[in-house]
Amino acid sequence: MATRNDNTVTINQPAAKVHEAFNNPDYWSYIVANLSPEPGEVNDFSHNDGTAVATLFEVLPLEILPEAVRAMISQALKVKRVLTIGALDGNNAQIDYTADVKGTPVDFNGTIALSGDDATSTLSYSNEVSVNIPFMGPAIEPKVAEALGELFTNEGALTEKWISENI
């Protein structure tokens, strides 16, 4: 069974600039270098006709994880996150993502609806978190989902900063 949750992140940049950032490999390099105290890497990036696919290898240190998760693991989590960024249609685009936490029974995926205008953008996340541990998984999933919300908020702040400095 999976836990579903929604998050909304507002970025004080136009939707077109947010989409432009999402289609730039330098943006993703910045995100993986700054989202977590331990830097990750862009494993692969491809761009074609306004769409892009970014494959990120990220590291989530124990201290940013929910206490219930920290009690069960002994080291930072290595996450493979793949984002597929759809083409911009007006001020809207859809991003699909999957994430697999290496060596754990945790994975998450979802969609991100990018919308906005000439001043601000909204990223509306619809997430699904699965923790495949009998009896304990359903209790841990909401905590992981909450941590994801914080992570997405931090990523939004980094996105706003990167755009203001680079686009």
C-alpha cells in the first residue's frame, strides 16, 4: 500500500524561466550540488524539442530523514531520481518523476504540474510514497512524505536562486 500526498511550491519567477531551467543541465548540476549537505551528481541529461529527461543520483543524509526512518538505517540514502520534463504549453508543463532509494524498500514517484504567469510559478506535486516493510510501512510512509515536502520546498528555493543568477 502506498501513501499519497500533495505539496505546492511557489517560485517567484515566471513559468517560462522555470521551464527553461528544468531544460538546462547546469541547473540540475546546481540542484544536486546544493539540495543536500552531501552533493550528488547528474548521471544523465537529454534534451529534445522542449522536453528533457534528467537522471540524478542524490544523497540524503540521515539528519534530514524522519526519526522513524533513521532508526532503521545506518547510513545516508542514495537516491536515483529520474525526471521527465514535458514541453511548455503556454505557462504550463507536466513533469513526471520516479525515485528509487538504493538498498531500501522505499520508493516514491509522482507528477509535478508547472503553472504560472509572468511573475510567479507554482509547482503542484502529487506524490506516492511506498515503504515495503510489513506492518511498519504504512506508519512510516506519511513521515517520508512529509520529508519529501520539505525537500521539494528547499528545491524550489534553490530553483528561484539559480534562475535569478543565471537566466
